[in-house]
Amino acid sequence: MAKALTLLLSILVVSFCKPSNGAGIGVYWGQDGREGTLAEACHTGNYQFVNVAFLSSFGNGVSTPELNLAGHCDPSAGTCTVFSDNITYCQNLGIKVLLSIGGGLGHYGLSSADDAVKVAYYIWNSFLGGHEKSITRPLGDAILDGVDFAIDTGSGLYWDDLARALHGFSGQRKVYLAAAPQCLFPDEHLDTAIATGLFDYVWVQFYNNDRCDYSGDANNVLNGWKESWITVQANQVFLGLPAAPAAAPGGGFIPVDVLNSQVLPSVNTSPKFGGVMLWNRYYDMLYGYSDDIILDGTKLISPA
């Protein structure tokens, strides 16, 4: 009874905290063992999306794809299944939980359209709604909501084929697709994939690139947003931001007062504006960046 009451209260908190225009905040979780559990991140009430990062080795000759959750668990020992209940908890709060593939480290890539289809089947059976008995599910029986393409290295070939293959599974259960391109338009890795028009969410990384991120004034960000990114074929486009200066050694951190006063009032007038995506949960937990973001005149209030 007590657990049921706690869950109900958490759902109400998330509901009350959501901005009325549907804009929300997403976060990357899984790349710092100090950030707490996935359930703890969701319980804050601050996030409407969580990307579990990363499936860092797959395709291009990799015999066994590998999940890397940076100290949270050991996929090879099967200990990451502990997060299955966490995923379900988040989803019961109305939060979409996606598997993020790629990242800055690891060994991944696609060698052909057939390779893309094979990777899609692996992801479907291992993390989404597939039920192939011969495949182990690294995160347990919980069914994630979709896949985030965080492709930072290698070529831009065949990611569109992977998107089409994953989208093809939506006939059985909706597979949400997200992408995290760099702010310099067009993104060299994901341009062709995003151009398929199959992506629900595109969270653009406005950091670690001095040609298009924040560097003392908001012009780079606003120009990049209005001239390029708001035109992409996606249902919603998000500002991807570092949650602290240390989260983006290459620059791009926007003080939250500047974000609220100079950036969001301009970008949130765009019909496709979806909200803000933060890198990452650890830095957001440390500095409370998401606590102070104002979307549609609403400041998020975390539960006690």
C-alpha cells in the first residue's frame, strides 16, 4: 500500500511540473556511477525523457554488441538487469526511456544496409519489444520506448537504414526514434538519417563546438536554431546543453539565467520546440541546472 501511494504521489508531481505547452526536459543517464540510479533520476520530476547511455559497441564486424553504463553495472556478468524495475518505474511516471547508441567512445559503425538490419533486430530483441528466446536482454525484461542515435564517430553511412529498420517494428509497438546531432548544420554523421523524417525527437548538441555554441552571447545558438535546426524533419527539436561547465570541456555552457532570459523566450516560439536535453544526469544532480529552467513561464519544482 505504501509503495502504491508513493508511486501515485510521484506521478502527480511529474504531472504538475510539466510545462503546459508540452515542452520538457530530457537527460542522459548511465555515464557516471556517481549519478545515482535511474529511478532516482526519474523521481525528481524534472525529466520527461531519459536516454540510457550507451550501447557503445555494435555493427561493423562486432560479434557481440556491448552495453557500457560506466560503473553502474557489469553487462557481461548480467548485473545490469537490476535496472529493469527502474525503467518500468520511470515509464509508469510517464517518462520515455530510450536506449542511446554510439557515444564518443567504443567501437561501432555500420558496414552495409544488411548490417543495419541485423543491428536493428538485435536492438529490437534485446531492449525493445522483441521476444527472441536466444538473445539475452542486458537490461532485463523491461521494454524501452525507443532508440537515441548519439553517433559521434565514424561515417554517416547506413544510419538511415537503421532508422528505417527500427521504425519498421512500430507496427507491433511504437518505437520512438531520437537523434543527437552536433550543432554545426548539417551533421556529418546523422544528416541522412534525420532526413528520412522518421525521428520523433532531435536534441541538438549546442556545445563543444565554438562555431555554433554559446560563447558569451547567445547569437551562435539562436542563429543556428532559427536558420537551420528548426527546419529539420522531426516532430520536436530540443536544445541540447551541458548541465555544468565541466560537462562540456570544449565550451558551450549557458548560465541558466541567460538561458531563461535570452535563449528560451526566442526558441520556444518555434512550433517544433520540444524543450531542453541535458548532458548529463551527474552534472545536473550536482548543480541543479534543471531545477531552474523555465519553460513556458513554468519553473520546475522537484519533490522533497
